[in-house]
Amino acid sequence: MICGKNMLLFRIVFYIVKQNMEDKPKYYLKTLGDAFAIMDVLSVNQAPMGVAELSKKLGIGKSKIHRLLDTLKYWGCVEQELGTRKYLLGFKVLELAMNKLKTIDLIKIASPFLTDMLRQCGETVHLAILDEGQVLYLDKKEAPQAVGIISKVGQRLPAHCTGLGKVLLAYTDEKTLGKIIKSIGLACFTKNTITEEKILKEELEKIRSRGLAFDNEEIEEGLCCVAAPINNYSGNVIAAISVSLPRFRFTPDKREFLVSKVMDTAQKISKNLGYDTTKREDGKGV
């Protein structure tokens, strides 16, 4: 049963969603809207509700309410009490809400550090997570002289051929990594793209060892990148940051400077997320 503090979280999340709702979309799906309406009512009700109660509250027929609840139950968004068989929100909603709030916190905390890194490095910086086996860009601070960088906030790119992606894959468990490679593959984008599983795993081992990844024109010719992992309070790698720049500006001196700044910024963000950064220094962390 979801109650107390977790129910308060649901109410906050649904309130935020409502406050940011636009006018009804052009292609409004009524069935989907009815399903969200059910979860909305369950989020603010003080007790589990039955089919008849929900039908009366929402003005939707009992048979449709029952079908919607059956689908929501399958997805873990609602569950039934054993005794009354009435419905309440399921743990899947809590999981989704917590993930959303964590993402908001991550962007908010990381943003000023990314801005500072842009100022110091003069090159485009990124913040990303691994989502559905791909790199999902959460934030981007673009340098005035940026050249040929295809990324944008909200975009997904393959993980195996980007600095950010390789960092995130490096700290993914073996089973999950195998599933990602099997389902998404290792497509070739340039002559430097890693397209063999064995070579990729060797590369990921090196990344774990040094706590840093490079993109050497692997997704786009002429584009290079330095990336480092971000840890949360429990030590898990939850995101990565990077600096991207054209090859002609990626000189040995610039490379050394960027490595220092990216790693330093990653540690600062991790520390602000509650991670004990001394673990990296004594070899216990990433």
C-alpha cells in the first residue's frame, strides 16, 4: 500500500503536472486521459476506491473503469487491497515520480557547474544519462565557436560511440550491457567507431580504470570529446558530463587541460549530490 510520505509525493508530482498542463492537445486520446484521471483521483483520495466509486467520481462507465484499472494494474500503476479488492496507486507511479524528481534535482545541481566549465574551457559541455540503452541529453551549454556538434537537449544518441555513452556503459552491469548491445547493436558511424563487442568491453575496462572516456571522432568525423561519470550519494554512476570540440582544437595541451576540468567538475557535481569524493582518491570509488 502507498500511503503517508509517498502519497504526499504523488500529490506534489500530480500538482506539478497539472500546473504545467497545456490546453487539450490536438490529438487527445480520451482513453489515455481517462487512465490518468483515475490515477489523479487515487492520488488525492484518503482511502482505496472501488470501481463504482471511481465511476461516479469521474462520470465514466463501470465497465470502462474496470478495463482501465485492469491495464493500469498490469503496468503496476495501481494495485488492489487483498480484503476489499479496492484500488490504490501502485509502486510503479512512485518509481516514475522519484525518477522524475531525481532528474530535476540533477539538472538543477549540475547547471551552474556546467556553466562554469563552459566559461573556463570555452567549449560545449553536456550532461546526460543512460536511458533505454542510449545517451539522453539533459542539458547543454554551447560555446559560441561550436562546430559540427549534433547534440541537443532531449535527444538520444547511441552510447557505444560517444564519450558520455561509453562512460555510462562502463558502469553498467554485465547483464544489462549485454542486453543493450543485443537490442541496439554497435552501428558504424565513422572509421573510428567501435563495432565489435570484445573491443568495446576492453575500452570500457580502460574507462573504469581511469574514470574517464574519450570520443575520438567515433560518432562524427572531426568531433572529439572528454567525459567523466557523476555519482550519487550511494556511489552509483547516474549520469555523465562532457566537453566536446572539433579535432583541430583538441591539441595535447588542450586535452590535458580539459581532462583536468571535466574530472574536477564531475567530482564537484557528485559531491553536491551527496557522494563522498574521497572514495575516488583512495581507489574505492569510480
